[in-house]
Amino acid sequence: MAALKAFLGFYTSPMDTASRILRKYGNAVSITLPFFGKKPLPDAFIFFGAENNRQVYAKWDDLRMTALWPISAKPDTVQQRIRHNYMCLSGRTHRDIANQIEAPLNRGQIKKLSVEMYAIMKPVIDKAFTEDTFDLVKFHKDLSIQCIFNLLFGEPDAERALRIGHMVDELNLSNYVKANRILKLDIPGLPFHDLLRQAEAVKEELTRWIGEVEGLPANTNLRTSVLNMTDSDGQAFSFDFTIGCLGSMVWAAIDTPSLGSLWTTVHLSRHPEIAEKLRDELKAAGFSEKTSTEELNKLPYLNGVVLEGLRLSPPGAFIPLKSVRDTVIGSVKIPANTAIYLCPRETQRDPAIYPDPEVFRPERWAGIQSPDAYEFIAFSGGVRRCPGASFATIYMKMVIAMLVERGGLELLTRGPIPVRSAPAMEPLKPVMARPSASGHFC
Ligand code: HEM
């Protein structure tokens, strides 16, 4: 019964359920569902804490990510054909592909982008400050779509970027509508029907979009990297696999940085004194005249604010994995095809590593530019570490610095913000804000 409760809890209230399981059962937990299991084998393992993370990262070749878009459908549907992508592979095949998309995201490349990033963000942020009230979730999503499509995917047309970005985001969200797991009927009016049509529309749009970069060198941007991806023998992938990779790459690139920035903005509104301290740092450094990556990385308090936002509110509160063969993690035997969850949010609230873990305290990062690989896993780790981590960190530093410098925001949504895991932690409802009359965060 406890297993069933935990299982259902992950759907209804994922973060509370994870905390409860950790408090009650410890830091390595197996869940067996007697109602559904034919054999007495666990259906899932949940690992908490730095030491377990280390053990899991040591076994990456035995693991893969679960499909980003979990709703299976009939084999002839577009949804089924594009929902798998290279992130669901493991071992050498996965690494070979990961290497092929690395170039547009490497540190040297990212360094050159920050001044351009400032120029793209400025009009979008200025416009928000002319609004009476606005939804902070939509603001951050629109900002990341316009900025990231331009800088990483080579799409400077903001209207087009917004259209494609929102189409992919909506398809992603439909993949986390609970009814779609059980009621798989292609009947107008049902969410599953909408999901199938969204997948078709996304494929059509992405097919046009990727076709436009044909002939360009593979490392021009992420769109060209995906178009030119090959398997370990140099063979091109099926077109559906390529479109699946592009769709999931678009989602990974826009959703997590926007949610990371959203949650950090919310923390600043709840801690105006921290926003003021950050503003002092930006003023002293002459931030608006110095927006290069080097200058941003010289600001320790800004670094602390961004790391603290990602520590307390990592966009991916869970990292969902699957064993591809029988394996052993620590002393735990894990059969092939078993779900395994890592929990960045709980790891990053471990009081043994982070004293007063619930407190938003950027000062705890003083002198630390890069956190420990097992104690801080917001970007995952090992060979599966997020390839967009350097870009995302600069992106978040820029957004937060610009919002603080531009004038404060007043958060109108008070109290706890309910979330869903889709698979990033996304507010269930709009989070309303307005430019603060005092010019300070509140
Ligand atoms: C704050 C922002 C971000 C966070 C918190 C984040 C977090 C993560 C996490 C937890 C994973 C899972 C890795 C695994 O265990 O397999 C991941 C994978 C990935 N992320 Fe990010 N990410 C962010 C931004 C980005 C950006 C800007 C991109 C740009 C393209 C990106 C692209 C990817 C890709 C392609 C993967 C799959 C990697 C693989 O399977 O080898 N991410 N990210």
C-alpha cells in the first residue's frame, strides 16, 4: 500500500512525495507494486544524496534516460515515431552523438555570445517593464525562446521562434497530461487526440525549419548539428529520429533555463535585501557597460544568487533513468529495465552539505565557482552532464542581472506556488508580477 501511495504521490505532488520517502525510508529506496508486478522484482529505485549519486554516475553505461515524451502511441503515429531521441540511448552510441552536438555549446563558443545575448534580452525586458501586470512564467519562456533560438539554433526571427518554441512546449506539456496515460483514444475532444495532432504539427514545422539549414557546416549551430548527426558507423539516422532529437533539444534548451530564471526571480522577490545586495555589486562593477562572459563571471554575488536558485529550485527535481542491463549500484542489485530516479532537489537540501538548507543564502557559495559534482546535480553529472550547463549559467546570470538592474519586480502571487513535474518543475498556474513602484524587488 505504501508503494502504491508513493507511486501515485509522484504524479500528484512529486516534491512532497520525494521528501516524505527520504525522511521515512532513507536514502536508497526500492518501490515494488504488488498489484501490477508478475514477479517479486522492484519497479523503481530512488536514490538520494551525494554518495548514492557518485555510485550511480559510476554506472552510466548501464543506464539511459527515460523518454522525454512518455506517452506511447500506435507505431504508425508521429507521436510514437518522434518521442525517442538520442538522450534515451546509452554507452558508446550515446556518447558518439553527444560529441556531435558539443561544438555549438562549448565554453569558447559561449564566451562570444553574451554581448549579443544582452542586446536580444534588452527590448524584451524593457517591454515587460511597461506592462501593468504580466505572467512571470510566460515572460521567462518568451525571453528564453527568443534568445536561445537566435543564439543556439540560428533563428533570428523572433515571431517564428515564439511560434515553434510554444508548439514544442505545448507538445511536451500534453505528454504529461495524466489522462493521456490511460485514455488513448483518438477521438476529437479528448486530450489524446490533441496530443497526436500536436505531434504531427510539430513534425511538419520542424521538418521545414531544419530543411532550411541543409548544406551548412555541421557545427554552425544546434540545428545544423542535429541535421548532420550520424551513428557510430557514420550512417545517417532515420528522419523521425532526427526530428525527435531536434524537438527534445529545443525543449531542453528553452524550458530549463526559463524555469531556472523564473524560480530565482521568485526567490529574489521573497528576499528583497538579497536583490539590493546584488544591485550594489552590479553598480560597483558597471554591469550595463560590461556584459561579456568574463565580466559576468567576475561577479561573485551574482554567481551565488544563480547557484542558490538552482540549488533550492532545480528545474529538474528528478532525473528519470532506466537500467539497460542487470547492474549493481553501491551494494544494490538492479535488474535490467528498472526505473531509477536521482533527486537533485533533495540532494541539494541535505543539511550535512548545506547548513540551514531551506534558507536562500547566496553567501554560502562565496569562493566557489563550480560546485561539487555529486553534491550539486542540477545539471546531472558524469558523461550525462547537461551539455548546455555553461550556456545556461551565463544565460541565468544575464537575465537576473538585467532584471535587478532594470528595477525590481513585485510578485503578486503570494504563498506557495503549486507545481507539476513535466518533467521540469513548472507552476500549475500563471505567476503574476508587475514592475515594482519602489524600484525594488518585493
Ligand atoms: C538551467 C538550465 C538547465 C538545466 C537545469 C538542465 C538540466 C539538465 C539535466 C538534469 C539533464 C539530464 C542529464 C541526464 O541525466 O541524462 C540535462 C540533459 C540535457 N540538456 Fe540540459 N539543462 C539546462 C539547460 C540546457 C540548455 C540551455 C541546453 C541547450 C541545448 C540543454 C541541453 C541538454 C541536452 C541536449 C541534454 C541531454 C544530454 C545527454 O543525454 O547527453 N540543457 N539537462
